[in-house]
Amino acid sequence: MSKTLLYTQLYESLRNQILSGMLVEGSKLPTEHELVEQFKISRVTVNKAMGLLVDEGLITRSPRNGSFVKAAGNLKKGFTMGGYNGLIGLIISSYAGISGGMFVDSVINEAYQRGFSAMLGIYKDSPSMEAKYIDMQIKSGAKGFVIIPHVDEHYNRDMLRYLIDGFPIVFADKYIDGISAPYVGSKNEEAVIQAANHLFELGHTHIAFATLSLGATSLSEREKGFLTAYAMTDFRYSPEHIIKDIECTMSSYLTPEYKRKDVERLKAFFTNHPEVTGLICSYPSILRTAEIAAAEVGYRIPYDISLLCFDAPGDLLDQDQYTHIIQNWQGMAEHSVSMLCDVLNGDTSSNHILLDTRLHIGRSTGPVSENR
């Protein structure tokens, strides 16, 4: 059996046997274990296929007795824009912040407009929790998922299994190099080029870039944008100005101990590299950490160090406090749900959609001070 949308092939095979009369009303279907062995597929794939048959009214399932064919006349209407089409899962690391709330709200609204309800799971940067939420939502009847994925050097094997089995998943914000799956994100490289050019125009020639060392291609795009921005100027770039050991972006490291370690790392960087007058942060939490470190070494913002980041820190009442890159989270959510609906309706092409960003100029960036 092909690796592409395995659950669809099993579903269609059983569906055709029911509609053609090969499996009559009251017939007992093979057990889950038998289908796994027969088709060499996973339990997740079998459960997904059987769930579709239940949704159409073609079979009934009982944990004790098994699955039985109902009359073909019970066939229900398929996906529509006007009726209820079922449940989709939404899996993210954190709901905190303006961007997280906007993304979740937009996914839920777009799903509703397309006849779906959305179930939210927040995995707090834990691959095991991410997998548990997926399994839990599959058991609750989720037909597919929009996921902002957990990313580390050893990416979740369960996630890979779902993708190999052809389970409908759309990645948002981040994607994993080498994995073919629908994805919608931002034009990260262009965004950092624009941010760096803003600092260059203010007279900054020594700029640093702070990020974390993970396997998300979207993060490598941001780093590439930093390098490209320098390549477009006559200014000399230093590899020491890329900081990759910051951990405050991960919710599992949001403890006073780890926060202090990040502050000390950035304090050491500022002390060892007094030539740096601007810092681009790949996450708002890095900017906040850099702000503390700068204050502790006696730097004034923006007179001694200019700071900017992707997305505004979520607890801001004054959005002009920081210069930041604004991502189109609403568009990201709407495209994610639209792409998921395409997959559910049989479009198995792997698409990448990249959305424009814009730079919001705040008070955290300014010209290089002559008295620095």
C-alpha cells in the first residue's frame, strides 16, 4: 500500500466494499490488529480510516464487540462549506503573547467558517506532550491538524510517523528541513534584511544576531537574512556576532535559574564585544533578556545599544516601546486551515506559502551615540 494518505486508501477500500454490497449490513469488519497486519500500517492510520466510515454513517464501532457495517443508505454528506464537517486539532507550544492569541483565535474562526470546530493543545515545548495531544485528539475524532511544531535536534519520531502514514498535518510558523508537508510561514530572510538595513541606516556597522540553535528551517532563514544583509554592504561581518546559545525562548527553560544564565551570557557578550551597537533578536523573549543584560552592564537603550526582535513582547500596553518585525499571524492561521481543508479533500500536493512581514519602528532603536 502506498505511503501517500494510507488512511484514505484503507477508508476508500472498505467504503467501496460496503457501497458495492460486498460487505452487507451487519457484517463484522476485520479487527484493528488484523487490519494493521494485513495492510502493514499503523493503528493511527486504521483508526483514522474507521473514523471516516463512522462519520459517514457506514459503520458502527464498539470497544468490546468491534466494527459492523450499517446500511449503505445511511451514507452522510461529505465535507461542505455550509454544514458541520467535524473536528480539527490545533497544537502549539504556547498561547502566551499577542501573536499566540491572535493565531489561535484566527484558526478557530477560520475553522468555524469552514464548518469545523478546533480543539486546542498546548505542549510547552515537550515532544512527548505534543505526541500525546495528537493521539488524544485523534481519539476524539480530529480529522487533521494545524501544528506549530516543537523543534530540536532529534525531532519527535511520533510526528514523523504521522506524516509517513499520510495523516493530514499543516505546519505553521516553523517547518523541518527534509520533511515534505504543507507549511505556511513568514518571509524570514527578507524580514531580517529589512531589520538590519534599518540599523545600518541609523549608523550601526557592528550588529549582532541572537537566536537559538535548533533544527527549524525558518530559524536558519532568519540567520541567512542576517548574513545576506551584511553581504549587501561594505561592512565587515564577524562570526562571533551570532549568538546561538540562548534558551529563554523555550517554555521548559523559563525558570529564574535559566533566565539568569541567559542574562549572564548576554552580559558577557556585551562586555567582550563593546563594538556591537545593535542586536537583532529572533524572539521577543530574547529581546527582554537582552534588555536586562544591557541595563546590568550600564547600557542605555537605544543610546548605547539598539534592540529589535520578531513580534512584540506579549505583555506590552505600548506597542511603540520596541522596534519589532510584525508577522501576519492572522493570514498564517487562515492559510493553514485552508491548506488543511485542501488535504482533507484529497489535494496531497505539498505547498509552502510565505507571507510578507513589516517592520514597526519603536523607541528601542536609534542612531549610534557619539558619546558611547
